[in-house]
Amino acid sequence: MKTKWRWILLAPIGFLLFDFLEYASLALVLTTFSEVFGNVAGVFTLMKFVFFMPLVFISFGMGVAGIVAIFLRKCKDEIESN
């Protein structure tokens, strides 16, 4: 597998990791009432969205590419059958 595809496929795991760490630090805030854990939760929230926003555009791009590929394949099949 090429390197760029590997990173694209691993990006959702990074999102899930930071999401888990955000919720874990928020749970610590609720139990300890510590501002430090609140600040850490804020950093994890930021990192979560750093992973999330590019994934939204990548998902839409890959979806559009898939629809175009299906459309082109159908057009090619229709041309070959005639």
C-alpha cells in the first residue's frame, strides 16, 4: 500500500483516539474538579477537530469519485453493448 493511502486510512483512528482522550479527560474533570484536566480536554477537542475537518472533505471527495466511476462504468457498458 502506498504511503499516502495508509495515512488517509489511519486518520479516522487518530480522530477516535483524540475523541476517547477528550471524554476521558472530561470524566476526570467531573470527578476531580481540576482545571488542568479541563485545559487538557480543550487541547484534545482541538486535536479531534484537526483530524475531523480534513476527513469530511476527503470523504466527500472519495464519494464523488466513486459516483463518477460508477457513472463512467455504466456509460462504457452501454457503449460496448451497442
